[in-house]
Amino acid sequence: MLDSIKSLARQYAADITQNRRYLHAHPELSFQERNTARFVADQLKAIGITPQEGIADTGLVALIEGTKGSSGTARVVGLRADMDALPIHEANDVPYKSTVDGVMHACGHDVHTASLLGVARILHVLRDQFAGTVKLVFQPGEEKAPGGASLMIKEGVLENPAPISMIGQHVAPNIPVGKIGFREGMYMASTDELYLTVRGKGGHAAMPDNLIDPVLIASHIIVALQQVISRNRPPASPSVLSFGRFIADGVTNVIPNEVTIQGTFRCMNEEWRAEGKRRMVKLAQGIAEAMGGSCEFEIVHGYPYLKNHPELTRRVRAEAVTYMGADNIVDLDLWMAGEDFAFYSQVVDSCFYRLGTRNEARGIISGVHTPTFDIDEAALETGAGLMSWLAVQELAMGA
């Protein structure tokens, strides 16, 4: 089976690359992936697989049922790829450059989707060599709350049939092409958006005694909120609180009536996440009221933290060693970025690993979410082949 998968991954590498380039040139934003979904559906049907379409509007699910041995096996493994792009104008000068102004596959979702289409092709050919079912999940809206994963789960993607595990991969521009990264347990952070409006009484800056200065109040709030992290966070629980937008729309001698602030809160503990947000709201509003103003504090609750099931991740890593060789497996650090694959990891045993795409010799070094992000396309053969191998090995656990 190992040799067959590797051989088919090589055989289909050019087609997988062609699919990736088409997707890269035709990106669509979160929850707008209609043409992408149509393309995926057409590719699956051409293979001989009929997908279930319209899940969470633009999502798809397809089943590959192994025919080896007992047809009554209930073991199901889920594989996920996200399909949406980002509102970024591409700066790369490549033949497959985005044809959509201001929209770009800058996070590698074109890679994930093309790789999973490659998995579909490989496993459909080899379906008489394994028992069980591989559930392919092509997901919309990873980049935008509430996250396509949460919506697909609500619409039953983890049911009928229910996978015993979910496996996903993500491009890694910091890892050389040909290498794979793993981490057990806590891996990626929960993500919540913070929106504060601090109100006071503006006026002439030369007469502060007649005003309630929202700029001063907001400044105290920003400094004080960091104490929620430093003094209330459990020491073993990583957290980040950052504010990237502070608008006080006055001038040198005019203090405005209000200040708006935007930030993000990230952590890896759901109990602390809820408590931290409660404390932040109470502290901010208390400071504003004590200084004569008010604070409206809105929280957009985002993704939970992503946890890689330890036993599953150890198994998957061991099979990756078999497929790739021990020298091509690397350990991952905690990453405080967010990822809606976390929703799956909160419900079913899950493993989310990183696919190396970096090639310094060719200048392919840009990070995700940048206008110059690209990959060494040799990663596509690895991405499709390895995921195919991991899926059949997980199914074999129930044999």
C-alpha cells in the first residue's frame, strides 16, 4: 500500500499542481466560495465520486468507501481542507497569479484543497485495498467568524457517518519543503475580537477641567487590561492580549467625545478564556465609570483553542515517519494564531499538522497572510500522498 500511494502521488503530482494553480488564480473570500465549490464538485465527479453539496452553503462532503474485507466496518476517518482566500492584493509575478483584484490565496487554502482532491483520486483508485470509509470535508469560511467548521458541524458533518478521528494539514512557510511538523496537545490559540468604545465629554484641550477626557480614560484602560493577563492568568496557560487599533479623532487642541479601540485576546484554556473576558469587561467599565465616562465593551467570540489528541497524534506522527523518514519530521512550538479546525478538535479526536512549503534557494520564504506568499509546489505531492497514507493507516487500526 505504501509504495502504491507514493507511486500514485507522483503520477498525479502534475494534475494536483494544475488544480492548485487554477484555485490560486481564482480565489474567493470566506463564504463566497461558490465557483470553488463547483470546481471541487466537478473534479470529484470526474474521478467517480458524487459529493454532497451545499453544506454551510458552499461546503462539500464526499465519501470514499473501501471495499476490502467486511463491508460492515463502521470505522470512518475524516480529512479536512479549507477553501477560502483572503482580502489581500497579490504581489507575486507568477503565471497563476490571482485574477481577482484584492483577493488572494495567501494562507495556502488552495494547497489544502488541491491536496485533498489528490487524496480523493489516490484513494478512489486504491479503494479495494482498504476497509472503512474516508470522509473528505471541503470547508468554507475558515478565515471569518463564526468559522465554516462550526457551521458544518451544526449541519451534521460529523454524523452519518461519524468519523472516529479528524485529520487536517496546513502549509508552513517556516518549514522546508519535504518536512512535516507535529505537536501533541495544545497547539493553537482561541481567538476573540475585542471592540471598545470609551465615551466622555470632549472640547477644547486647553480646558481639561471642563471635560471628561476619553483619551486619558482609554489609555488607562489599555494599560490596566494587561494586568488581567499578568496577574490573573494561570501561569501555565499561554495568553496574548494585543490592541492594534486606537482611534481618538481629535486634533492638537481638540479632545474628542469618544475613543474606539480594537484588539484580540488569545489563549489555550477555555475556562480561563471565559474568566479573562469577564474580568476585562468589568475592569474596563469600572475604570471608565470611576473617571466619569463610560465604556461599551463588545466581544466577538471566535474559535476555541486547537488541541491535538495525544494518542492520535503519536500514531499519525509514527506513520509520517514511515512515509517520510524520521529526518523529515519536526517538532512544532505553540502557535498563538487561530484556526477553526479547533472546532473539530473540541468534538472528536483530531490531529492538525504542518506541511513544509519553504524553499530558500528559490526565494520562497514569505509568511502566510502576506501579498508575496507562495509555496514550493513539490509540497503538493507530499501533501496528497502523506494524507492518503495516514487515512488508510487510521482505518487499519480497526481491522
